Amino acid sequence: MSFPAHRPRRLRRTPGLRRLVAETRLHPADLVLPVFVNEDLTARRPISSLPGVHQETLSSVVDLAAEALDAGVGGIMPFAIPTVRDAVGSQATAPDGVLARTTAAIKDKVGDDLVVIPDLCLDEFTDHGHCGVLTDDGAVDNDATLERYAAMGVVLGNAGADLLGASGMMDGQIGHVRAALDEAGLKDTGLLAYAAKYSSAFYGPFREAVDSQLQGDRRTYQQNSANAVEALHEIDLDAAEGADIVMVKPGLPYLDIVAAAAERVALPVAVYQVSGEYAQIKAAAERGWIDGDAAMDEALLSMKRAGASMIATYAAVDVAQRIR
């Protein structure tokens, strides 16, 4: 029997060979850790639908940031749950609000060694759970919301944010916030644009994590899962408005969008492994159906292979420690 000269299996024979020729690698610095701070808590509270993840106190989140830094994680993404919520999300723009205080406390702890990326959105701060302010008939008012985002961005920039995670999916949000930051003398505060954020069933556990007050859904401003060209249009708009990084969210169901974005723009592309993606791996592993660590690594590696420069994941510290 005649064999071909090329035998790809030669380079799969040993762990050392496989590692030597690996085309894609995860590095701890590629990972960003989302965290949740609850203003009312005096001790950490487990989130039942996100195994291993907690609502944190202001002091415990600082310890978690230090742990992430020690593990080599690249960034931390704080979300906050305020004591008081109202129709316009007043606490989002309070200089002494929980997210501003969280941002400042983390920044004081980690300095410039860990990138701090607070969430720039109103949904955790409103009593209706939407990402913007509402009109009298209950619709999200895009342009009025931009003014709230601009004010929130300046507060978080002054608190020490390195980047702002602009996640609201309002038209024109990047340009509007960029202008407000520049006018306030915050020219070095960057914008991570959630440019292609889909209306997804995979966000379920996140709603528990932030004690969501959402009434209705977000289909009028988050993207339709059926659409890809629209996502590229959104990415183009955010890049033109001054985004420093563009993000695709969720991750695994939208790897085609990640790949298209990486080819399309000369900016770093981020991806968010959202709560439902993380939770389904954890749940299956708890039942003994899969190897949880291997499945998590494989999922994150697929995002990197698709073209992501960085990945937000609740598994960031665990994965970074395992890699190291």
C-alpha cells in the first residue's frame, strides 16, 4: 500500500508537538472578568444560576480584583446594583453612586496593571429595567438616553475607568459619549462599544445577577439574531464614532460575526461569553455529562480562533490560573 508523503498525524503524536504547532493560544491577559457589586450587601451572596459567581460587596470586589490581577487576567468589568432605583436611573450619574465608588476602589487597588471597564448602561439603575429612559407611552427614548449616558460616562471617567463598556445599544451612543468625555477633559478614557449586541435567550442568569427589574423585552434596541449585515453596519458606525474596541455579544452562537468583525475593522474585537453560555457548561459539568474545564477552554479557544482579541468571561480567574 502506498502512503502519502504528508502525514498530518505526525504533528499530533505528543503533547509537546501539539503545543509547538498550536495555531491559537489563550493567554490570561486575553480575559476580562465581569463582577457584580450589590450596594445592600455586607457579605458575598452566591448567584444560584451562575455557579462560582457571587454578588460582591464593595470590599470583597476589591479582593476579587486583586485575585484577578495575581492570576494575570487582563481586565475587570464591574456591574452594580444600587439600593435605590428610579425611572431615569439617577444613581448611575451620582458621583458617590455604587458603580462610581466601585470603579474608584478597584482602580485604587490595581492601578494601571488591570484594565477597569465599568458598564455604561442604565438597566441596573432603572426601576423598569430598560437600558434607557422611557417616553410616556413606555418606549425607550433613544436621544434622551444619550444625555444620561454622557453624564454617566463623565462620572465613571472621573472615577478612574480605563474604558467604558458602552452596552446600551442606543443609536449614536459612542459619538455622544466620546464628545462628552472630550469636553470634560477625559480624552484618555476609552470606549469599548457593544457594537453587535443581540437580543438573546442566553442572558437569563445575568438577570438574577443584577436583580433585573425588566418589564417587557429589549428587542427594539438589541439586534435580531437573524441578522448579520446589520451587525456589520452597527460595527462600522461605532468605529466611525470613535470606539476604541468593538464587542460582539453573546459569543459562541455568533462566531460568524466575531470573524467578520475581525476582518472588517482595524480595531481590537472583544467577545462576551455571556451568563447562559457559562452556566450551561457549569450545569452540564455538575451533572457529570462533560469535562467542565475542557469544555470551557474549548469554548473560549473557539472565540479566540474566530478573531477575538479579548474575551469577557465569568471563568476568567479559573481559566487564567489553569493556563499559568
